[in-house]
Amino acid sequence: MTSRKLQVVSPVPADIDIANSVVPLHISEIAKDLNLNPDHYDLYGKYKAKVLLSVFDELKERQDGYYVVVGGITPTPLGEGKSTTTVGLCQALGAFLDKKVVTTLRQPSQGPTFGIKGGAAGGGYSQVIPMDEFNLHLTGDIHAITAANNLLAAAIDTRIFHENTQKDTALFNRLCPPDKEGKRAFNDIMFRRLKKLNITKTKPEDLTPEEVTKFARLDIDPDSITWRRVMDVNDRFLRKITVGQGPDEKGMVRETGFDISVASEIMAVLALTTSLSDMRERLGKMVIGNSKSGDPITADDLGLGGALTVLMKDAINPTLMQTLEGTPVLVHAGPFANIAHGNSSIVADKIALKLVGPGGYVVTEAGFGSDIGTEKFMNIKCRYSGLKPQCAIIVATIRALKMHGGGPLVTAGKPLDRAYTTENVGLVEAGCVNLARHIENTKAYGVNVVVAVNKFATDTDAEIAAVKNAALAAGAFDAVLCTHHAHGGKGAVDLGIAVQKACENATQPLKFLYPLDISIKEKIEAIARSYGASGVEYSDQAEKQIEMYTKQGFSGLPICMAKTQYSFSDNASAKGAPSGFVLPIRDVRGSIGAGFIYPLVGTMSTMPGLPTRPCFYDIDLDTETGRVKGLS
Amino acid sequence: MTSRKLQVVSPVPADIDIANSVVPLHISEIAKDLNLNPDHYDLYGKYKAKVLLSVFDELKERQDGYYVVVGGITPTPLGEGKSTTTVGLCQALGAFLDKKVVTTLRQPSQGPTFGIKGGAAGGGYSQVIPMDEFNLHLTGDIHAITAANNLLAAAIDTRIFHENTQKDTALFNRLCPPDKEGKRAFNDIMFRRLKKLNITKTKPEDLTPEEVTKFARLDIDPDSITWRRVMDVNDRFLRKITVGQGPDEKGMVRETGFDISVASEIMAVLALTTSLSDMRERLGKMVIGNSKSGDPITADDLGLGGALTVLMKDAINPTLMQTLEGTPVLVHAGPFANIAHGNSSIVADKIALKLVGPGGYVVTEAGFGSDIGTEKFMNIKCRYSGLKPQCAIIVATIRALKMHGGGPLVTAGKPLDRAYTTENVGLVEAGCVNLARHIENTKAYGVNVVVAVNKFATDTDAEIAAVKNAALAAGAFDAVLCTHHAHGGKGAVDLGIAVQKACENATQPLKFLYPLDISIKEKIEAIARSYGASGVEYSDQAEKQIEMYTKQGFSGLPICMAKTQYSFSDNASAKGAPSGFVLPIRDVRGSIGAGFIYPLVGTMSTMPGLPTRPCFYDIDLDTETGRVKGLS
């Protein structure tokens, strides 16, 4: 495997300086290591390539490699280094332990890149490069999602407008216009709607007036529309807006809003789809709201399932990049972890597992703590993919464990309390209740759990020993200290060896937390119990929605909880391992095309804002060299 | 030069069927014909490549090829085939006349592709392929513009929000936060604002309280904001909206709206820029509105000029594609032809002129009739590029000339009147007044004018002879019949020969219609006279704006008239060559970063809508072959 010797420096320089200090290999070199030839991918410049889905078909008969998922304990707002650990582990496996390995990661939103958080390519000596290409347009997938999402949004409002201003026959005549010989015909997508309406006639002229009305008039209830517009920018002023105030829109104003693009259902579809034809069907059956009589209205009803697929046809191919040590990375999809399942794509993982083959490793990240990330990875992503991980990693930091043990509040942008920078074994031990519950919950899926302690400079040996003991006591397969941020892959070699053993010793089948054929409420309650809740409380709105989705035939879908990532409970300040609380369900929504129901536990913001001094103040281009400066 | 023998069929099949019947050459083959090696471009899949700006620097000393601009007579709403003629002429020059040739074209908006108009890759046997890639995301330039435009929009509203909720010192402390040692510093972009404010101090702590206020408080007047959000979708319900209605935005609602992305000033910047450093400056000096005391507020004042450049750094490289006959095409930029100048980019033309070299040809299109397209090409684009065309083509159709001669109304989607499908030499002759004025106006720039009659099946020899006579009488260098739609390059060989002669016999320097150092009104009046107007009438709003831009120091910019393309005058139904009318100026706006002032003659829609049955109904993906169906 192509690899590159890293020259590490101490103290660790800024991320962008490390990223810029390494000249990436041409991506065709990385592809060659995976036995891909130029027919298998499309180049996007010199350092990115889209790997074509056909690669999977070609390797279908090959045995998969090991499948490893990286989750975490309940994080602080500063993050515990899951992406960095994912990348560092792969650098260890590929560049030091001589394994075939592919990292599969989410594509980050550009919102945070220019807002508060900065980039998402890992950190220190464990990064995906080129970092600017990773954090910016990449190969245009999020832009394609934005375009597709907003074409559907425009189609909804415009359809209501045209239905309000035209009689049934005029509408029908425009939908099925006569050709030069005066003949009318239904086209492909219209037959989908006819089928849904149980109309088996094939010629427009055979429809009865009642059938014409049913076919041509979607009769969308404006108040039922759940489809919002999206933009990949932190634009808080678009959270709630009124549209249609122009004179030509004849007073058909409506309150709606924008989400950040990664919160689009189309992103979740991209992440969960398994093939082009599957994507076509999922996009077509996305529900945008109801008719006034309560029937779900889909993208196909609006005539758009095909066009949306065309807009997404290149986005379905994952993007190949590389780590600082020259190991391959597939970047693909990045559904919002709060209202969607927060995992990278199924197709990237499936292709990667074939590419590494038996004895190789695919390491993927599941966003946030195991209550959010790993739970959805298992019950939603693996359910749709049919894949089973052998090993789950739980990334822990002394900092976060101290917080769970009762340490003072940790706030982004504020200096850390002394408790976090000096030895306090008692706080660490107390906080391990959080780690223990994450281990138990994750083990229950039938995987071996390896705890990775992501070392900070101030962590002491006694603190680290306390975590290892607690992890093993809670049933972890192993617990390992990692220094990949400071040392690159070399700092995660022990973790790599532990992961290898965990994979080789995995024997159990995947056990889901709940079956699909129970009611929506029973599924919600099974997940709530795993959080430590003693019960679930539903608002009237939630009850109404559950009844509606059940009536509409969607109760067989898996559940994607929209809950704070900062606690097992709904209360972000309840650290450690809270129990006995009642989990409130405020509302219940559906991403029917993507394939899940998402109950809202509290209010989830789906459009971030910009601070007074956003990251963009420091970002500029060196116009002499073409290099990006100031990206963090 | 690589070329491909076309097998033409009669009657001419649908555009998508012709496009799909040809397997494109790998784009590296096309590049090789232009003596480009793989270091000169970045591949985007197999059939597109971005040619790097550095190619121009490398060839700087080489002599340019001939420069040909394709304009038209005043069009019917059906279009007269300017793109098709541009492509057909290049196929003739490259595949039949053995010339080095590059076509430079605009990137189309995705709005019309899914709305009414369909694609913009030419038509019949004169097309750019692959047609779906040309009409859809291409290489992401428009998406980059959307992202940059909307980041700036979000920054404007959020800055007003933060200024409204913070005192001056708090604002200043957040803009220049202390580092770990408690030290504050200005960063690069802040020094731009300090310079603008004539503050020469370099340390934050040295600023007086008054200077802190001037620096930190932009004090944007919400009513003065001209910067709108954009989306590359026909979404009429976004034409006029109210933003900021969420509870966290504290009642700071504001009326604004979305334009289609190609109407963004950033698109005009991309089209008119000449280098990365020039683009950095133009983006930074874009004016988004005024402070309450009337000073223009720029993207750099908001801290964004650098980040916008980073978002646009790949977009500045033109995209190489190919025609049906294997000749090279550079697709780059596509500013809205109504409120901007409607021409493809300067950098693509400059690179192309070096690539073809002496004796070679670069053929570019200027949107709409010569009053709109060619006038802006000469007075804005050529003024900024320093380039001079040797030949201007005016595309004419018998159909449009009959309309100008008094024929009945031509409406898109309605059957043509019999006058247009049967011989009527009288109507044609009468209509040639329109052609004659376009010839005279175009000749005045010092170029040789060749009239291309784009032949339709129903045109008769007598009608065509009438046009040729009128064209020569009006001073055209030549007038030639073309059948490239039906026959590909072979059908434009005569045109190619005429263009070659026109170029070889060009002797005059470029003469602009107006100098830059006269007043805004004098420039407007010079253009109005070329339309045939006897005078200009300004609204109070226009007067106010002219006064403001003059006071702000922007009166030296060229003028970009926003006028209907359907008449020389402001009245779309005044066909032929109207004169003696008074041109009303409703409002005057500025694209200061792009570098022009645009007077509004009447109301220009900057956001199209969708019809009852948009094009998207027929667009689908064949999920077996991955091929796009139904694109027109």
C-alpha cells in the first residue's frame, strides 16, 4: 500500500499548516493501491475522484473486509476527536500494520466551515487532505442536493398556484397537452400517479371527469407542507420567512423556512440508498405534505422523481481522497445528525468492503455519542445495508469523563476550568458511568467494543488507568490509549492491533434494538429505555402525527430520534448516566423517502447562525500560489 | 485537429437523440489537439476538464488568433439560433476548413433546463456534448456562485443583527478578540477597512473610541440593501419574501427576495475578471448597500472578500468540452443578459485566443440582438479585456424579419401564423430595416459584419436573396445562408469562408460607442441614440441614484442597459427599427465589483417561474444505463 512517512513536529502545528506541509499523491495512485483502474472512477482534479457504483457490481462475489464503526461517549461541546481517531486508526492500519484499509467519512457542510466550527477533516497529524477541497465544494454532492431539494420546493408552491388559478380541465389539458396531431398521452411519471390512484386506464381521453380531477388536482393542504427549502450557508434570517409576496403571486403567501442543506431529506436518501434504481424510488416517494383529504403527496405526484434522480446521478458516486499518510478515504453523504441519522453513505461502505476484501478494514464514523450515532448506525443504516460491523470503537477523553463525573461546565470559546487540566482521578472514575452505559448499549448489538482514549497533553497515567479499568469492567473487549493527533498513525498502532483482535474474535450476529413490525410507539419506547428513561410522554401533536403515519402505512419504518447529543436524556445538562426520567416527544415527523420516522425530543435547530466574527474573516486566497489561507 | 464524421439523418431527430448518438472523445484528446498537457487542466470526469489560468501566463507572448463575436437581429420569443450558429460555424472551421478553433460559450442556468426553455447546448447537428453535463451541474461554477452570493447575504443580515444587539466596545472586542496572552490584532481584511476609513493605526488598542465605532459599526441602512439571495431554480414564490420571522431574530424582519443565480453580481464578476488577484479585488469591492450616512458598504467591509475568492477559486478556470464534430469548446460564466452583460468570460476568450494562435479562430456568442449583446460585448467586455474582434456575425432568420416587416405576433407554445411558413418577400424586405440598423450599429465598432441567415425548411430562395441584398446594401461584408442545424459543420462552410475573409481584411481599431470619462447620463444617452431614441427621460428614483453613484465616485464605470431584447426601444411590441421615441429610465443600479452601472428601462424579472407542466415531467434517468432521458 502506498504510504508516506510523516515528519512530526512538537508542539503540533495548526491543522492547515500540517495539511499544507504534505504534497498529496495523485489520486490515481491511491486508486491503483485499491486495484482500481481508470475505468472505475472519474477524476475531479488531481486529488479527488468519484468511484463509480459499477465497481460494487464488478466485485459483488468478493468477500467483504472487516467493518468497524467509531462512536463516542456523550461529548462536551468541544468534541472528543472522533473524526481524528477514525483517520488516525486508518493511518495506523494502512501505513504501519500493512492492512488494506478504507476510511469512510461524511462530507461536511460548508456552513460551519465559514461559521464557527471550521473544517471537519480530522486534526493534527490525522487528517484528510487536501483539507480545503474536503471542506469546500468537494465534488458538488451537497450542491446537487441543494438544487434538487429546491426544485421540489419550487414545484410545490407553483403547483398550488396553478391549481388555484385553473379549472380541472384546463389543468388536465396543460398536463397532457395535445401533440401536432391533436393526440394526448400520459408520460412515464404520470403512470405512477395513475397507479397510486388505482386508475388503470392508459389514455387521457378515457378518464371520467372525476378521474381527471383526482389525477390533475393534487389539492395540497398548504398547512401540511413539511418540505422546506435549503441552503448550505449559516443563514439564521431564513429560519422563518414568508414567501409569495410578489404582486404576480396574487396574495398566495405562506410561512415556511430554510434548513441547512445537509438537513434535506435528499441527503438522508443519498446516505441510505443502495443503487441508482433504489435512489430513483426513494426520491419519488418522498412525502412533501398531505392533500386536503389527508393523503400523502409525493415528489412523483408532482412529476419530479425522475428529474431529481438526474440531478443526483453523479452525487451517488463516493469521492476518493487520502489521509496525510496516503491511505484511501471515501467521503460520501453527511446527513444532519440531529434530525437524520448522521452517518456516511451505505454505498461507500459497501464499495469499500469489497475493495479491501477479506482481512482488510473499513472504518466509518457514527456522529455523536453511541445513543445518537451508533444506535442509528445499527438500527437504520445497517438494517438497510444488510451489513454487520465486527467491532465498535468508543472514543473517550479524560476531559469529557471529568465533566460526566461532576466537573464544571465546558463551553466552547471559554477557557477550560482547572479541573480539566490537572489530575483528578476521582472525577474521572465518577464520570465512567457514562462510558459504561455506552459500552453496554453498544455491546448489545453483538459487536466487540474497543475503547479508544484520545490523549490530551494534560492527561495523567493514573487518570488513563482509571478509564481502562472501568472500560474492561463494563465489558469492553479492550481499552487503548491513542496519540494519533500528535503522532499520526504511529500513535494509533495499539488501537489498530486491538481492533484487529476484536474483529478476528467477533462471533455474534447483529442484534437490533427493536424489530420493525411493532408500533411506532413501541419502537420509540425501546430506544428511550436504552437511554435510561422510565417512560415516554407524547404531546398531542406527536399523538396526532403517529396516528397519521400509522394510517398512511408508514409505521413499519425504523425510528430516528432527534435528541440532544449532550446527554442520554432530553436534558442537555444531565451528564453521566441519568435514569428514571420520562422522555418527552414534542412532535413526530417522517422522512418517508429516506425511510425513517423522526420523533422530536425538544427543539432542534436546523439552520445554524453566524457569530459576530465568523471564521470567514481569516479565510483568503494567496493569489500568487492559489493556496487557501486561514481555513481551520 | 481531431474531428468526427457526422452521419446526418433527415428529418433532423430530437436534440437529445442526436447528442446521445455520438460517443464523445475523451476530453484529454480534445486538450491534446490544443497542445495542452495534463498539467494544464483538471479533469472532471471523462468529458469535461477545467483549463487552468496558468495556461494564459505560459502562452502570454504568443500572438492571438482571430476573434469573432456572434450577435443577432432583434429576436422572436422562439430564438433565432445564435448558439446553434456559433457551434455550427466552429464545426465548419475546425472539421471542414482545417482551422484551429475554439468556441467560447456561456454556462446555462439550470432554471430553464427544468422549466420552460430546456437546454442551451445548440441544436440539431450543431451541439455541445455531452448535452446533459453541459446543461446540468457542469463543473459546479454556478453552484459556487450561489454559495458565495448567499454567504454574503447571510453575513449582511447577521451583521445588522449583531450590531443591533451589542454596544460598540463589545462588537469591537468580538471582532478583535484577545489571544491567550491577552493581545489583540487586526487581520488582513480589517486593514482594508481601516485604510478605507483613513485610519493608519495598526494596533487595536490605539484606536480612539470614535475610531472603534467607525471601524466596528458598519451601520448598514436596511432599506438601502441591494444584495439579494440567489438560487439556480425557477422559484417565483421567492421573488418577494420577508426574512427574520423566527423568534430568535428578535423581530428584525426585512423584505427582500431571491434572484436566479446567474443574475448574481458574482456571475458578472466571474465573466469580467482577468486574473485571480483581479477577482479578489472585484469581489471585495462589491457594494451591498449603504451605511445610514450614505457610504457604500462592501464585501470587504463585512470581512468576506477573501472567503468569497476561496469559494470561487476553481470557478475561475473555464471548462473544456467538445462539439458533435469534436472541435473544442470553452464553457465559462453566464451572466443574466437583462441586468448584466450576458457574455461568456474574458478569461476563457483570452486563453482560447492563445491556444488557437495566429490564423486560428475564437468564436463567442453575445446574448440577444446587437443592441443588447454586441453593444455590451464591445463597450463592457472588450473594454475590460483589451481584446478586439475582427468580425461580428449577425444571425438573422426569415421568420424574425417577417415579424419586423409587420407579420403577426409570434408567441412561444402557439402555432406559427401562415405568414411565416409561406413565401412573402414583401414582409421580409420590410423587416430588413431591423437587420440594417443592427449592421450599421455593429459596423460602427470598426469590425467587419457578416450576416448569417439561419435557414428554416420553409424559407424560399427569393426570401433569402432579399435578405442578402439588404444586408450588403446596409454595409455588411458578406451575407451567407447556413444549414448547420440540418447538416452540422458542413452546412456552415460558406459562413466559415466568409468569416475567414472578414477577419483577414479587418483593419480598423475598436471604436467604443462612448468614452468612460463622461457623465453617467451622457453615457446612457449615447446608448439610447444607438437604439434610435430621440431622448431619455429619468424617473426621480433614477435621478437620485445617478446622483448617489456619482457622489460615491462610480461615474467612470461603463453602462449596462437593462432593456427588453424584443425591440430596439423600451416597448417590446415596437418591431423593425423604431425611432424618435423617448427612452424611460425607471431606476439605476450598480454592480460595482463587476464594474458597471445598470439603468433599468422598464421592469426586468430576475426570477423566472415554472409552468403547469414544466420540462422536468419528461426528464428521468435510465437506471440501467445511467443515461439521461427527456432533456430537451
